[in-house]
Amino acid sequence: MWQLVKGELNYFRDLFGRILSGIILAGGANFILPKVIETTINPSELILVFLSLLVPLNIVKVGIKERRNYFYSLLPLSKRQIGIGRLCVPMIYMVGLLIVFSLYNYIIYKWYPSLPAPLNFITIFSILSISLFFTAVYMVLEDIGAFLNFKWIDGIKLFYMIFGAIFYFILIISFFEKNSLDNKNVLQNAMGQFAEWLSISFRGAACCVISALILIVINTWIYEKRRSYLE
Amino acid sequence: MEKPFVIKDMVKKYPGFQLGPLNLEMEQGTVLGYIGRNGAGKSTTMHCMVGLLKFDQGEINIYGKPNDPIQNEWKQKIGYVGDYHVFYEKWSAEKNLKFKSRFYPAWSDKKTRELIKRFRLPVNKRAKDLSSGNRVKLSLISVLAYSPKLLILDEPTAGLDPLVRDEVLEELFEVLEDGERAIFYSTHILSDIKRLVDNLIFLDEGEIFLETSKEDLLEKWRQITFHLTQEDISLEAIASRKKKGNEYQVISHNFEKTLSQIKRLGATNIVMNRMGIDEISVQVIKRGKDVAIG
């Protein structure tokens, strides 16, 4: 199984470059953006949101295009090993992002304390945990579709992608505006409170990660039960 | 000796199509040809065997072990080249082979180099830039390099030019030389059957309708021409017949039966010709279950 993980990491190593560029961009944006426009949004936060989505979406996209389930199934590995192995790369990238972004924020604000409010570890953890949860639900939907041979699953996945993405962005925007909840409508208020709960309490983000991990474990089990690995 | 595979009462259902119940097995050191029209269920059978599809009923054993998705030992013993060739597309052919080599203790780098040379595969090209023929070659090399005991090949020569097809078939002959390997071979290129297979299985609409040896088919099938004045005769064991005046040309799937009947009827100028296995197979596929009896 480790050979599979090593291979996948090697194959997706161009993501390292994109993440590095993103972090450099985040550094630059922190210095430039506040001078150009007046904003309460932390540019680092925006870039982290972008990067946290880039990793799983890129892996999922390549997986579909190159028929990765077909490819994996022909390797002399059990379906359980494949189910676990295929999740290792996005997980490694997410954990990598968490560490690198936390270190980056720690270092940059230690040197330049005058920059916009630093991202704390919990905020970074929260953004990544929602991305992880978002991806985990998509993977569960995908494997349930192949398990039950359910013909409506493509429509449900598309619905989830569109509305899930909208929900995700509203939630993230609520992160940025969590201090001005008073003038919002009911939905925004609820989203804001949810975002606040996620972003200011370690417990909230941890719940999100644990839910995602539970989904991933369930998904590994569902992966074994799929009826087809042809795509 | 353990049989390469045994399929017992396997059923795979799709809306509007059912494969099986299939009962199939093969002997070590032989080549079993799996023949049928498009959509007969050949690829589906192979997909079920290698674990790409889950079947609904029955069991499949590979060298005495069920092809359980939770286990992986059985996969070391098989090599599958399917109808679709999957790689890490951004990697070179060489890097793809290197990656696969890590999974197989029996992988031979020497053999890999020989095959690359023999098939003239441009190993430095990225997989996505390879032509369809070269993708087939890369798939074949990645399987032949670890010398699996059972090769499952789903139309492996499709998309190859005649020269390379010859080389592939030559290589497959060599695989069989030690008598310890088996090849389960599905194809619609019937000239491949002539050279390679020992036994044949014919499939139509998800059901096996004929299971026979190549020798048996060659022994029983004949093209017979004869002269007969009698009109409106019903001939036995006939796959096809043409009549021009009193001259008949028939293809018989049991020539002894047909011959004795036409002799009884008083036929003259009887000429019998042996048929090639590819010609016979075309007739079997065309006529289906009608020729399986007798």
C-alpha cells in the first residue's frame, strides 16, 4: 500500500509547487493588498481557502480523467488497501497545508506585527476541516453511487457540488465578517454563528475534522462494496 | 495441479442483460479462446474475474482461491490486459513500468528491457502522448514482465499493426513454453485463434452455447460440394447451404452425419474440404446455438 501512496505523492508533486506559489502569494498580498484597498478580509485567509479546495479538487479531477479506480484495481492490492491508500495523499496535503500555513503565519507576524490580524491556528484548522468534510461527503456520494448502482447519483453529486460550494463560500465569508452579525438576515446570521463556532473554538473545528474522518472510514468500507471499479 | 480458474454458476445482471449462469474452467499450460459478438458478455466475464466488477451470484476461484476483493494474493498470479489501458498519464512509459515493478516480487527488469526492444516501445514518451498501439504494448509489457501464471487478455491485439500483432502472438507462445502458464484469450480477430488457442468457448447473449477443442472443430467441420437432383431436401448438421441448379455447397458441423445422409439421397461428385478454425468460428458465431447441437 505504501508503494501506492509513494507513487501518488510523486505523481501529484506538482501540487507542492502550486501550494508554495500560493503561500508566497499570500505573503505578498499581506503587504500589498491593505495598501491598495481598505478591507477587513485577511488575504492569507482567502488564499488558504483557495489552496484547501485546490488540493482535493485537483486529485478528484485527475482521478476521474485517468480512471484511477480501474488503475488501482489492477494492482495486487486488496480493495481495503486501495480504499485507504487513495485517501492518504489528500490527507497528507491537508496536514501539510495546516503545518506550513501555521508556521508561515507564526513567522510572518512575529517579524511584521503591524500586518492585518494574523490567522490563528484554529482559523486555519477550521478552513481546512470544512474543505476536508466537503470532500469526504463528495467521495461518500461517489462510492454510494457505485455501490448501489443508483442512477440519480450523478444529479445528486452535481447538486451537492453547486450548493455545497455556495454553502462553503457563504460560510467562509461569514468567517471574515463574523464580527458584524447584527445587520444580517436569519440565514446569514445562522451561518455566521456556525462560522464563528467553527473558527473561534478548537472544539468546533475538531468536530468537523472528526466527522470528516468518520465519513472517510465509512467511505473506505463503502469503497470495498462498490459494484464497479471500471471508471 | 490447481486449475488456473474455475467459475461456478456466476451471474452478472444489468438492466436488459444477464451474463450467465456461467460455468467455466481451464487447464494449466493451455490457451482458452473466448469468442462472441460484441456485447455477448466477454469483457464482463473478464472484468468479474479480475475484480473490476462485482458479480451477483456464484463464485470465481483463481488457483483454488476465491477472487476476494479483501485478499490480494490471487492478484499476483494473474496478468490482465483489458479493453482500456490505464497509466499515470503524465509519467513516461518507463516511469510507469518502474512504478508497477515495485508491486511484483517476480518482476524481471531484464525481461522488461527485452520486451521494450522487441516491441519498439518509445519508453521516454509520456503515457498520454503514446499512440493507441503503443499503449497496448505498454500494457502488455507491464503484465508480461512479471510472468503471471494466468494471463487474461481481452482483445489484446486490437489496435496493433500486423507486424506487432505477430510479435505479440510470438511472445505469448513463449509464455506457454514452460507449460506452467495459462492464457484466457478473448478476441474478435479470428486469425489469432488459429495460431494460439487450444480450446474455444463461444458466448452469445450472456450464455455459453459451445465449449469445444480446436481439434474437435477442425475434425468435424467441412465444406462439402455435391450434385443432387432431388428437390426440397432437408440436410442434417448444416451451418449454411448454397444451391445453384443441382449443385450444392454446404458447410457441415458434423460432416459424417451430413455425408452419410447425402450418400443415402444419391448425391454425386462429392468434394469435401477442410476448413480453417477462423472460418469455422465465423460460422459458429453467425449460427449461434443451432450449430452447438450435434
